[in-house]
Amino acid sequence: MGINLALGQITAVIHLPIFLDTVGTVLVAGLSGTWVALATGFLSQLVFTVVSGNFTWLWFLPVQLAVAIYAGMSARLGVFRSVPTTLAGGIGLGIVAAVLSWPISFYIFGGVTGGGVSAVITALRGAGVSLGWSVLLGGLVSDVIDKTVTFLLVRTVLTSLPDRMKARFPVVTRALGRA
């Protein structure tokens, strides 16, 4: 949860067009499975909303929960076993997250959520792209990059764990395709 909060806050403050607010959720999915990842994502989103005072984050709770489910399934399928499968998993999650967050961003916030993705949306609008498509395309670009980076970071952590530590987390072996 702390990883989600710290990285999410850093990217929000410096207005990066990525979020990194699900790294902890994906890591927990790779260590302990879907149910613990769901709890991590849920609590992270609630705490981040309260701590930041930005209630925009609460609207994106369903996306955080979908990330937990997707990451848990990915770990179960051994997606973190190689860089190519990790990249594919991250891209897939980015598409899922963008499609789920698009109606929230568009219908509830009119495409302005205050994050760095707003710069991408603004650039697309300046190029003459309609608001709806700008929000969707901006989300796709940001989410695909964000979730791919997230998956690569998590793979790096999982593969770097000492064998003694991996033994404490039975999901890791499966996540790395060794079960």
C-alpha cells in the first residue's frame, strides 16, 4: 500500500503522464495472490483519497480493483517469467485500465482529472481530436506505458528476491513460471 501511495503521489505532484499508483497492488498479486492484491488496491485507493484530499481518486477505485484481479490472474499464469510475457501483460493491463477509466474520466470529469494525462489530452484536443477520443487515446497512451512500466518493475523485484524470501511467498514461483 505504501508503494502505491508513494509512487502515486510523486507522479501526481510532478505531473507525469503516468501514474505508478498500482505498483504495490501488482507486486502484492505476484507475492500473495488476487485476494490480498484486492485488499491492497482497495485500501490504497481509500487512503490515497483521504491523504491527498483529492476525492477524484475515489472514482477510480473500480480500476484499481480490476488491476488487482488482472495482476492476480497474470501471476497465476506465470506472466512474469520473461521480459516479453511481462511486456505483453503490462500492455494488456494498460488497455484494460484505459477502457475502464475512460468513462469515469470523460463522463464524470469531462476529461480533466488533474494528472499528467491531462497534458496528453490537451495536446490531442489542440490537434483537433474530439474530447471523447482525446480522453480515450490519452488514457490508452498513459495507461499502456504506466502498466508496462509497472509490470517490468514488479518483474524486477520478483526475480531479484533471494530464494529464501521467495519460499515465503508461494505465488512468486508460479508468477515467475516455475511451478
